[in-house]
Amino acid sequence: MLAIDILEWPGMNQAFLFSFAATTAMALAVIPVGKRRPVNRKSTWGEAMFGSVYAFGVMFLAFGVVPHQFIDHADKDLGWRKDKIIFGPFDLLKPQAFGGQFPFTMSYEAIRDILVIVIHAFYIGLMIYLFNWWQKRGEVKPKEIETSTYGRPLVRKG
């Protein structure tokens, strides 16, 4: 019987995966708090300080720790360096400098940097969504009034 430890597979890094999952969970933990908290209630000084430290901590993890853990994993575990050139499957991405047809040379370091940008874009989008959700919570959408075929609202006199 062959024992397989999935945390030893290439591409699996416990520090990166844990920091990514923990940071995303910490960011999404704002939603249950926002649903419980009354919208018209003013925050106290202590609540505002706790909220600002919490938001700073989540953003520090999202934009500092998680990308660093991925860069560290790509450099050390995967060996994605500048001198490691991408040839792709069936040499489709083999650069012209090495006798291929691809117009430029691309290294694994470029792929690493692109993936770090994707991580940043994910967290920027998540933060924008959560900030927008927090500001708009409790807003009541007005009921749509029935309109005539000409686009004017139908109002009954009663």
C-alpha cells in the first residue's frame, strides 16, 4: 500500500494555504457581524478602534503576508527562478532565442509575479465588495411602481 501525503505534493504549501484561508475567513467574518449590528447604532470609541485595528490587520495579512508566502513558496519549493525558461507543452512557448516560434522569452518568475497580481486583485475586489456591503447594509429598496405602456407610473386615486 502506498501512503500519499497530499500536503507534500508540489504546489502545496501549508503556510501559504493557511494564510490565504485564514485571511479570507477573517475578511468574510465581517458579514455576520454586520447583519447582527443595528444599522442606526452609533459606534463607541472602543468599537471604532477595534474595527480599525481589525481592518488594518486583515489588510496587512491580505497584501503583505499572503503574497509573501506565495513568493516564498514559488522561489523555494517550486524553483520558479529567472533562469528557468518556460517552453510549455509540446514546446509551444519555446522562445525564438532558443529556436522556437514564440516571439519573447518568458521565465517562471514572470508567472509567479502574475499570480501575485491575481492574489492582490482578489483581495482588492473582496475589500471593495465588503466595504460597499457594509455601507449599504440596511438600505431599503423602494418598491417598483407599476407603469403603463407609455412608461408613466400608474397611480390609483382612492
